[in-house]
Amino acid sequence: MKWSETTWQQATPIYNNITAMPFIQELAAGTLHLDKFKFYMQQDAHYLEYFARTLAVIGAKINNVEAMLDFIRFAEGAVVVERALHDGYFKEYNITQRAAISPTCHHYVHFMQSMAYGANVAVAMAAVLPCFWIYREVGNYIVQIQNTNNNPYTNWIATYAGEDFNTIVNRAIDLCDAAALEATKEQQKAMTAAFLTASRLEFAFWDSAYKVEEWW
């Protein structure tokens, strides 16, 4: 069984908690309070900027040239999405500036960066994989249950359930499986631990947006 398959089995309870959380259920129903979604968009803009930088660092550490290029493309894609937030949702919802970075977003991006700079490159790759994989699965889940009648979040839902994003996610999974094949048993365990931590932080990210989390 591939590393990704065994790791996803361990992450499934976390994923199930994510799909059951109020933010996701209300987003699918189109009843999520706009202030919560706007706050989420602002935190996502913070996140994506750091995510792009993290992907670029990981790419620079990969020996395989093709894999390196993939991570550079992933980084470019994250920047494009972040820019699109400003040109699209920020203008649509009259968001003139980002909210301050939330405690959870701050923790998540610094976890990723610590993995990118300090961990084995395979472990760093595993740490960023949930942002790809869980977003796809959540997007596909929401598509199945969404209220399509005047749901204000239809465009966001379509972004993460689209075929283009699916292709990117599959490539990211394949790259992690390839890295796991060359890793030691201890490194594979560290990859799984990093994946699970990032998965929990995905839950925390949406939860913090629902609570409109601020520094105390």
C-alpha cells in the first residue's frame, strides 16, 4: 500500500470532523454569515502568500529536477490564487485591506515554514500536502451536498472541485509517494506525523474563521 493510502486512512477521522463542522455545512447551504466568509478570505490571502514561499523553498531543496519544477509551479499557482482574491472576492465584498493575521493562521504558516527550512524535504512535502488534498476532498463533498439555489459561495466551491485543481492534487500526492519510497522508515513516520498535524491545522483554520478569531 502506498504511503498516501495508509496516511489518508489515519487522517480520515480528521477529514470527517472537517466536513461536519459548521463552517463547511453552512458554506454548502449558502447560509454562512458573510462576515465569517470575508474574514476567511482575508486569512486565506495571508496563508497563500506564505504557502507560495514555502512551496518555493521545498522546490529548491528537491534534487529531482522535474519534481523541483512541479513545486515551483505549485508556488506560482498559489500566488495567482492569492492575486485573484484581491481582484475578485476582495472587490466583490468591498474588502479594502486584510484583517490582521489570526493566531491559527500564524501558527499554521509558521509550522509549514519550519518544516520547509528545518525538516527532511520529504517531510516538508508531506506537511504541505493536506492543503492540496483536503481542499479537494472538501470541495468535492460540498458539491455533492450544496444548495445551488442562489448560493453566494458557488464560485468558491467550483474552484476547489474543478478538474484543473484535481490534476494538481494528484500530482502532489504522487510526488509525496515517490519521496516516501526513497525515505527511511523513520522519515516515513515523520512524513505521516507532519501530514496529520497539517490536517488538524486545516480544521483549526476553518474553525478560527467561523469564530472570527482575534488575538487576545
